[in-house]
Amino acid sequence: MKLENNSKDLPLIGLFGGAYDPIHNGHLMIAQDLITKLDLDKFFFIPTGISVTKKKLTPSNHRLNMINLALNNKKLKVSTYELEKSINQEKSFTIDTLKYFFKKNNTINFFIMGSDNFLNINTWKNWKELLHYSHIILIDREISKLSLIEDKQIKELYDRHIEEDFHKLKLKRNGYIYKHHINFINITSSGIRERVRFNEDVSDILPIEIETYIKDNNLYKTSGHEM
């Protein structure tokens, strides 16, 4: 698929998938940082429907409710695309989600992922086609893991598509990889669930609305979830 030119006036959209079990301050900090520094017009949280890796997830209505409670910025949105697919027992594959957003609107989409996940991107469905439908923004930590790419094909993809000038990503709808540095955020959903299960304080890592929702709905009081 050819890269599309003359797209400099199209809306800039962030796409951030995940289980969000629960959504936490780390997710929100990443979203706000990208909105501010890259001047994104919208930022979509995309909660997983049925996990490809067979993670046991909290029912989707709770995860969706918590995301909606966390949307404290008019640019923050939630997409139920993958949740709706799960109604028909369809798994959540990133390639399908990116195709959906690419075809739905004439926008420039940025798929956001951690640099550590990129090291294993060759395990994803049709991974070489992801850049046909969006750009990829790699969230990189203080100590970058991107120098540790061992797989030859992943390294080839990275070297061929990496672009340091974000302005160039605004000129085409797809095809670039951009590395965005962010301060280390040591928060995980699995860690939150464990702290809740043992009645430990989570006020430093969760918005108060989410903390209250978890308590009111008695979530995470038993083990069995994965990260």
C-alpha cells in the first residue's frame, strides 16, 4: 500500500489499546503527554474484548465504565470496537482495529505501544502490515530497549521506517515509526489488582473515581487475573 501524501491538515488521532483492567494514572499520563507534545486532536483508549493471549479479564462493562470515569479531557475518548467484536466471540487483533480506524475516517492515526512490546511484535497477527494502516509511536523509557532488538526482521522493519521528525508523520497517513521518550512510569494493572486484593492503598496510582468504583463494585478481591 502506498503512503498517502498531502495529509498535513488531517486530524491527528492516537490509538491506545490494552486490557485496562483497570485504567490507571500511568495510562492517563501517557495520553496527556502525547496530546500535549504532539498536539493530537483525539486520543482513543481501546479496551480489549477477547484477549488473543487468553488473559482472564474483568467483565467488559466494568472496564469500560472505569475508562469513562477517567476521561477528564475533551480530547480523551473510548472506542468500543474490540468490545463489540467480542459479542460474536471474535478476538481482538490489532491489525483489524487499525484497518477499521483507517477506513472509517480520513485521519492520521498513530498506534501507540511500548517499546518492550515492539521487541516481540513478530508474534502479532500480520505484523508486517500494521504500518499499512497507521504510524506507530513507540513509548520509550529512560533506558531504551530498542537497542536490544535481536530479531532480524523486526530490526529491518524498525530501521526502514523509523523517523525522528514528527512533522513528517503529519504528511502521510501511514508508514512511519516514531520513538517518543517519556519518564519511567512504574505502574501496572496487575500490581494495582494485587494491592486492592490485600487492601493496600492505591490512591497514588488511581484517580479517585476509579478507586471508588472498584470499592463499590467489589472488584479485584480474588486472584486469577493476569497483567
